[in-house]
Amino acid sequence: MSAREPQSGNDYLTPSGLPVRVAGIGQGDMVLQSLASDNLMRVPISYPLERLRSQRAVAALRPRPYRPRGPKLRKGAGIPKPLAPIIDAMLLAGDMTMRGILRELRRRASTECRGRDLEANVRARRYWLRKRGHRCISLARS
């Protein structure tokens, strides 16, 4: 007995006996999901399917076939990591050049550095540390 018009979401058997679920029907093709292995396959709309009878199935049915969840949620741009503590620690240590500070800053906070003028950030932190009475290194552009 052949299924005349397969409907999306219903379970069927293929001619070889594989239990499948119709995942979607498009223009001229169907997407079948195997109930034994969760694989998806695209077949022509005229592909012969039979009603599901567990006695004729060649593979055991999974108790809970995979269901796609919806679109993945992307982690939003959270609170950016402040660069000031990293810069302050390197300036107060006093053993790095401007180039070394910039390189280390890019390594430690790579995502927070995008689109920022790091050299200006380092100069501003140096200015404020000096204004508060801290002793900072004189930055050479090496």
C-alpha cells in the first residue's frame, strides 16, 4: 500500500524498509529524516513511500528522533573588558616600551582591541597616572 500524498511530520517506510519522517516538502523534492540514524536525505517528490509498520522496518526506531532547535542564539556583544587595568599594570612595571605594551595588550585583550586606537589609550593612561603622582616610564617609539 503506497502513501499517495506524503505529509510533512508523518512517518513512513522507504522501499528498502527504512523508517523515515517527512521533514519538509518543497517544489519537486522532499526532505526525509531517518528515524534510525537521524540523517537527512533529499528525494524527488515522486519517491515511493509506504505507511509505517514496525514489523516491516529493517532498522529499530529511535525513541526520540532528533529535532532541530531553531536558529542558534549568538552570544551578544557583552560588556567589553576594560583595558585600563592591563595598561596600568604594564606602565607601572616600567620595563616595557610602547611597542611592547601594544603587543602585550593585543595578546591579552584581542577582542576588546578591535576598532580602538591602542596607542592613544596607552598615552591617556600614562597622562592620568602621572597626574595622580605615579611614576611611569618614558615611552619611546621603538
